[in-house]
Amino acid sequence: MADFKNEYCMHTHTCGELRAADVDAQVVLTGWVWHNRDHGGLIFVDLRDRDGYTQCVFDPDCVTADEFHIAEHLGREFVIEVKGTVRARGEGSVNPNMATGEIEVLANAIKVLNTSVTPPFSIEDGIETDETTRMKWRYMDLRRPEMYKSLFLRHTVAQAMRGALNARGFLEVETPILANSTPEGARDYIVPSRPNPGKFYALPQSPQQFKQMLMCGGIERYYQIARCFRDEDLRADRQPEFTQVDIEMSFVNRDDVLQMMEDVMAEVLAAVGVEHEFPLQRMPWKEAMDRFGCDRPDTRFGMELVELTDIVRGCGFGVFSKAVEAGNIVKAINAKGAGDWSRGDIEKLADVAAANGAKGMAWIAYTTDGKEKSPIIKFLGEEVHEAIKKAMNVEPGDLLLFAADTFAIANAVLAALRLHMADLLGIDRSGHALLWVVDFPMFNYDPEEKKYAAEHHPFTMVPEEDIEKIETAPLEVGSYSYDLVMDGFEAGGGTIRVHNAELQKRILRRVGVSEEDLEVKFGHLLHALELGAPPHGGIALGLDRLCMLLAGKDSIRDVIAFPKTSSAADPMTGAPNVVSGRQLKEVNLRIL
């Protein structure tokens, strides 16, 4: 049977598959002209398709004069068909950098299938073209081999995920895109309903409630590679529309979900040639915050946070002692290798600290020649300073960076500085590190909104012994929640769900849902929970982010075929754009 790549198409082989064993074969190739060179009466054309490159040679003795003239005047990105004979390249002309570098095709016919104007940028890897230009001409960008490789990796991951879940009895079920607006932690994209004037759908931020109702419907094991939408400020690892692998299971506890997901991830990683040890580490949320300052720690390098609160309590440096008196904490990181930096370079780090909520940044540098420099040493006192050095394992060449603030701010500041210093110092972060962060608190307090919010989401089950604290001591309530962390990013997150309607109401009230909204926004779920809902839980993996990490890219835009810019715009199609007055009238809207 013919190779699937060469079925139902005009060519007999792709541009990346011919080898020395194919010498003397009669072939037909199709693709885009990459390079066109005239070497002493012979025309050499590098032909490219998604599979690779093949050098084609046009000899005036082997083609008609008209065809040779065509070969002479081929432009970049012309689409052509070449017929010819595979031959071995001459001695000294083998190209070891091409998979097809041992052979070339001596052409005996050529047909131009389409011409091309001058492309906006070169179709090759490693171009320095700005991202906006690449996105405006995205269909050209997708011709570059590295973009094709990224999309192929994404395809491989998705298919491996489907195969692993199918083999474990999961059903792929689609849930609605046009849904009701419910709080998920970000703004909804809303869609006006023409048949229902004044009413709107919301595009789902996740299929959360639908998948829970599937469990209530007895489906037991569900998954979906789901499109989700969030109207939020964008970063390199966020898009307004994104894809997640959504999974839910009935009659399970936390360990069941984590074990299932590890088994699935082992198959997915193997499919793309990534080795990783299983089972994964399970790190409690509090430990992650204490050691790394965040709940998505990159464990591929050290520079962990060390708490110094007890050491600096009552010391002569007022910033530290006053922070401790106010019930806050003092922590530090040791950036080994930065002790010889200039004062100016060190103080530039204060901008990173300030961007994460710090009011300032204290530091001590220990140079490789044994000197100590810092504006705060003289205030600490020798005993406190020596205790800090011991706690921080100080050696010549070290730089200590401190944060003295609330638990949240001190951790955020040092977590950001830790990653920033790893970049500046060129600390190796190759390979991949996956782990679970577990046991998140159920609630946090939002000082701006002056109310409690769910750390994950309000459908999360809490330990039985903490249920009575929901109203009286919400910040002491734990949860059955878990995040899959990869290379310092949240690759996925999930929880065991509340399956009791009364408990669900208590949690929703605690996060500020009114009695009216209990019915209007959550009535469908609450009624489902009242009618024999099984214990259930699940997880959602960010497919874009997972593929970004596996591909070694810095942005999820590099693993999405048609992404949006940081302003949620599409330079290629011009979206978002204005609509006509007639269209607005049809959905009973007008622009104010």
C-alpha cells in the first residue's frame, strides 16, 4: 500500500522522503520554490513542502527550451510540479544538512501551478521578523518548518490524549458554546440573542458546570478537547480563546484522578519523545509558597526562599523589625554568582520588586574577594548578620535579596526575583519537571472587592472537618484541589467537586452569591445535585500551554495556528471589527 502522504494527490513522493535507495526512480514532486540558482547553464531549484526539501536540477539537454525558460524565471514561493529521475549527487556536493542531501532530481518536465508576488518575509526558521508581521501573514508563517513542527506536535499531543482517555473508558462529549453567564474568575464574552431581545448568551470560560451535569447524568467518564473563552488581559501564555483538555470522572477521590492523569501524561509524553519519571511529586500548597513563593514552582533549579522572620525579629534595621511587629514576614533568596555585580545593577532589581508590590528592596552582596557591601549591614548588628549568613548558606560571590511584607507580597516579590535572576545568571533550566501542587486553601480574601473568593472555583469539595468553618473561619478551610505544574507553569488544574446541593449553596453564599442568583445562575446545577449526584471530580489541562512547553517555545502563539495579539486582535482578518447598523438592529443593539 502506498504511503498515506502520497495518496489522493498529484505527487508520488514528498520533498522530504527521497533517499539514496530511490536512485533511478521516476518521481513527481510538488511544492513551493524555496531557492532558485543558475550555475553555469544548469538551474538548481530547492523545492519545499511540509515534509522537507529536495534539490531539483534543470539541464537544457533534458527539458524543452520553454520548460528551461520557466525554470530560469521561477520566483520564490511559486507553486510547481516537477517530474524527473532521482540521481545521486556528485562527489563533494552531498549536503549533510538536508535529509535528502544525498540525492537530487534531474527534471524532465515542469509545470507552474501558481505564481507568487514577493513574500513579506523569508520562509525559513530563525527569522527576525516581528511577531505582528508574522501574524498578519500567518498563512505564510505556517509554511516555515518550525511552525509546521509545532502544529504537528500539537496534533500528536491531542491524539495521544484522546487515545489514552479512550482506552480508559472515557466518552468524548461536546458541551454548548452558547451558554448562560456564570462567574468563573474572568469577564465573559457575551453574545446577543436575536430571538430574545435584551438577553445574551455567554461563551463558556470552561465547560465546568456542564461536565458536572454529565456526571449527574450517569456518563461517569467524560472528556472534551474544548474551546474556552475569557475576556482578560493577555500574556505570552494566555489567549482570549484557548483550548483545554477537559476531563471528569464519577465515583472517584483525589488519588484516583491524580493516578489516572499521571498514566495519561506518561503516554502523552512518550508520544512526543519526552522521558519523565512517575509517580510525580505531590507538594502541598503551603510548602510551595514557603519554598518558591508561588503555587506553580519551577523546581528545575534552586535559589529557594528562606524565611528569616525569627532571626530579624527586634533587629536594628527598622524595615525588618517593623514588618515583623506588624505580623508580616521577612524572607530572602541567595543569587549565587551575582555578588560582584555593581551597586547600580543590583538596584535595578528594585523595579522587578516594585512591579510585584514591594515598597523597596534590601540586599547584601558578598564579593568573591571577601568583601561585604550593602546599605543595611550596619543596622543589622553582627549577631543577626551572622545568623542570616548561616541560614542563607552564604559564600563569596553570593547576593542576598530580601522582602519584608505580607505573606502574599513577600512571596510574590521573591518568586519574581528568583525567576528574573535565573534568566540574568543563565541558570540551566533544560528538560522538563512535572509535579502536583495539592491542598490549596478553599478561599482567599479579596481586599478590593471586600469579600471572599474561591481559590480554585466554588464547586470544590472541602474536607468534612472544615465544613463548619465555611461561615466562621473561611481562610482556615482546606480543599480537595490540585494543579499539575510543569516547568514553572500551571499546565492543568482540578478538584473533587461538591456533590451535595446544600453544601454547594453554603459555599456559593460564602463567595457572595445572592439568594436570587443561586437560582438564576446556578439553579440548573443545584437541581442536578439534588437528584442523586455521584461523588465526582476532574481536571482541565491547558493544551496550548502544554504544547508551548513541550515545543520549547516562549509563547502559546507559536503553537496556535491563528492566534490573537496581546490586544486580542487578529491582524490577518482585521478582527474585531465594526458591524453594520442593520446587524446591530437585528439583535436589538445600538452603539452609545
